[in-house]
Amino acid sequence: MSDPFAAAPSPSPSPAVAPASGPTREATVRVAAVAKTYYRDQQPIPVLENIDLTIQSGEFVALMGPSGSGKTTLLNLVAGIDRPSSGSVVVAGNDLHGMSERQLAAFRSRHVGFIFQFYNLIPVLTAFENVELPLLLTSLSKAERRKHVATALEVVGLSDRRDHYPRQLSGGQEQRVAIARAVVTDPTVLLADEPTGDLDKRSEEEVLVLLRRLNQEFAKTILMVTHDPKAAASAGRTVRIEKGALVAAPKDGQA
Ligand SMILES: Nc1ncnc2c1ncn2[C@@H]1O[C@H](COP(=O)(O)OP(=O)(O)OP(=O)(O)O)[C@@H](O)[C@H]1O
Ligand SMILES: [Mg+2]
């Protein structure tokens, strides 16, 4: 079927970031020899030591590992929210090294959709307004924004909840609104940090079905952190962080 997001014109207001449809046939995500050390009171806290991760366009990858192993840190590096201590991160052909904060913001707006464990919806905005938020950073007209928001809410099955505030939604519905917000700009990559970690079994399954559909039907490239082998089983492959480096895990994610 056709991709309703594909009709979205580039939401990037800045030509500083290469369009996704450029001539390069790069992997969507290429993390090479990445290390990340935090410092607290001048004490180094090495978190990632030697991370190599390549994600091809259209892949759905689960990322597992013990608490504190650096999974969120790695997502933040791919999202251009944080910078590596060394090594390179290339997403959709954009080398994030050396980008200014403004260029990184434009990069995120164009290429990254982020889904959080606790949804991070704005409580004083309706579902519609929450989903519209990332589009306010683009040059789309009000009418075009309305169209894209309506499409995104339809894809997550919440057209009838568009005027509800987050407190008037169940946790699973809140997460589906957050997923609509993440995909409304037609990003190149979806990054999800324990998207089912706060949900009951039924809502978890709904969110996993939705992520699988976004991957299979709409060809979205997804990197999802999870502690749950059942969630990981939704992905095409699972990688695990062990001692600062990545190792492949069996399909069931139980490694
Ligand atoms: N800004 C920071 N300053 C100092 N240390 C940090 C910072 N952010 C994270 N850390 C440390 O880096 C390590 C990895 O943190 P991270 O949040 O990436 O782990 P995680 O794998 O996502 O864990 P969890 O499964 O609990 O979410 C932790 O030891 C954490 O304390
Ligand atoms: Mg984390």
C-alpha cells in the first residue's frame, strides 16, 4: 500500500541538512568505533567503549542490555541529542560530527522520531496539538499540518480521541499519540526507549503491533531499546550491549 507519510514535503526549514532522498545509498544508521565517557567531579565514567552498529533502511532492531549499560546513551548519540567522546555517527548520510547545535536541531527535526517510556506528552495540549507540535518547526501551512496530523492519528487508530487531553487517555493511548507525534514528520529513523516499559500486557501488544506495522507497511527504520524479550521478538534482530560493546543476540533476545 502507499505510504501516507511519503507525501509530506521536507519539514526541514534548513537546507544545511541533506535530504533523505539524496543519491547516497548509505545505511540509515552507521555508528563506528564510538566511545562515550561521562565526567562527574572530574571522575571519568566510561559508558560506551567500542560501539559499531549499522542499521539498513527498513530494519527493525531491538537493543537490550542491563540497566546502566548505556542503551539510552547510545540512542541519544544516534538522535544527535548527545555527542560521542570519539568515533563517528552517520544517520541518513549526515555525519553528526562537527554539526553546530542549530544544524543538529535541523537534523533531528528532519530525520529523527523519538518515543519515550513515559510518553512525554504535553499535558495542556490535546492529542491533536501534541502530534502537531513537531510540525510547527516546519514551513508547512496550517491546512497541511492538519492533514498530516489527521493521517498520523488515523494510523495509530486514535482519530476519535483527537480532542482528548493526555489525562483523558489510557497509558496505551498516550503512547500511541506519542508514536503519532514521532512519525508525523515522516522521519528517517524511529528511536524508541523502552516504549512498552510502562504498559500493561494489552497496551504493550497494541504498541508492538503498531511498531511492526510502521516497519513492515510503512518501511520505517526502527531502533528500539527494551528489557522485554517479547518486545524484542517483534524486531528483525536484536543486539545486546555488553561491557560497552555490542554483540548480536538470538532472535528471541534471551541471550
Ligand atoms: N549525563 C550523565 N552524566 C554522568 N553519567 C551519566 C549521564 N548519563 C548517563 N550516565 C551514566 O551512564 C551509564 C549509562 O546510562 P544509560 O542511561 O545510558 O543506561 P541504560 O542502559 O539506558 O539504563 P536503563 O536500562 O536503566 O535505562 C549509567 O551508569 C549512568 O549513570
Ligand atoms: Mg535507559
